[in-house]
Amino acid sequence: MNRMPLPHPHDMVGRRIEWQRLAEFATSGFAGATLGIVWGRRRVGKSFLLQSLVEQTGGLYYTAVRGSSAEALRELGELVGEYQGAAGPLAFEDWDAAVTGLLALGRERETVVVLDEFPYLLEHTPELDSIIQRTLAPRSRVRTSSRTRLILCGSAISVMSKILSGTAPLRGHAGLDLRISPFDFRIAAQLHGIDDRRLAVRTYAVIGGVAAYAREMSSGDLPDGPDDFDRWVCQRVLSPAAPLFNEVELLLAEDPNTARARKLNLYHAVLAGVATG
């Protein structure tokens, strides 16, 4: 079946291959519900990609927050009720009902449903991946009557990398396993709007290809020329008031496995070894 490709968002830099894979997954034409996994380190643009996909396809996007299972079920019920135009929020008694309700959104057409920050949901409901596995069983009536494209997204690398590995419940159930990486040098230079090759290399050596480092975390302030580089590093990277100043500690703390290890001196020693060659 020939399908019209989803147009690449006009405000998106790069990510053409990633967008193509997401678009193919969302409009595959498969007769049953399907599962996709999108993962990668924080602030590389995963949510931006998925929000753009939901906007173009008329899907549903939910961002989990740390809290209780009851709170998450209530929030999700409110969101689904609003999405369906119901008179009030839906009441999901448990996650079996919630997953069934999400797949029911795709009864009439292919519908993208994104559960972002999925590791937060696993913190209070560790059996959630097993519930999804059961719901997506090949002969499950919920699956065969749905064309929902369910996407689980997260930034905790140690958690997301295990969702489809080994004996994990969802291994063999996903039609998409997409890891989003930071931009390479050429795309990063385009993102940063830097034409001077030497300045682009120096800037990339500091913040790499992480989109948020060049935007939100530096207030959009990038060196506007070679003579401005030192000022930018002092103000936006090395100043104790700069968000990037504490980024190393935050990166180590945001992953559950790293945070539990509590061996920051070991990680800092490794970073120092890399920095000194």
C-alpha cells in the first residue's frame, strides 16, 4: 500500500533518518497494535521528535512524573478522557485497564500513543512491562482489534536498554527499537548556527551535539565569533551560576543504576583520565 510520507517538521534540525523510521512505524498499516521503543540520553531531542509525530498524526502524548501509581493512573485517565472528548476523566482502576484503554484508542485508525519517561512508571509499577506483554500477545483480542502504535520512551539508559534484552518481558514484541544519539559535528554546527569551522569545532568540543546545551541550558547564548569563545566558556560553562557547570553530577545522578552505586569518585577519576588523554 502506497502511503503519503509524513513531512519532516520545518523547525527540526537533522533527524531525517530517525523521523523516517518513526513515520514508517506510525503508518505501517499493520492490522494489529504494535510496540516501539525510543530511548537515549536526556536532552538530545527525543520528546521533541515524538511530540512532532503526535501532532502530525493526531495521537496522544503522556509524560510520566515521579509519584505514585494512583497519581499516574488518575493523570492518564484525565488525559485519555480529554482526548476522547468524554464528559469527564476516565477512571482506570489498575494498569491492566489503563493499557487496554490506550490500545482501544486505535480501534478506528492507526493512533500513536506515547508514554514518555517510561522508567518513572516502572519505579512504582515494576510489573508494567509484563502487563504490556500480556496485552500485546499475538492472539490477544485487545491487540487484534486495535491499530494503536504504542511508543515507550525514556532517558534512563540502564533501564531502557534492558527492556528488550535477555529474558525481559517485552523482548521480541517491539517493531521499533530506536536509540536517539546526540548530533554529529556537522548537524551540531548547523544547530548552533556557526559557520566558522574552527569555532564550530571548539564549541562542539565543549557541548557536543546535545540540543538543550545550546538552547535551554545556555539561554541560546553561543559564541558569535572566534573572539567571543572565551567569554562564552567563562559565562555559560565554567561559571558556578551556569546550568552546565553541574551537569556532570546531574548526569551521574539521573540514571538509577549510577545513582545507587554512589561511587562518584570513581566516575570522576574516569572522566579526569579521559580529559587528560
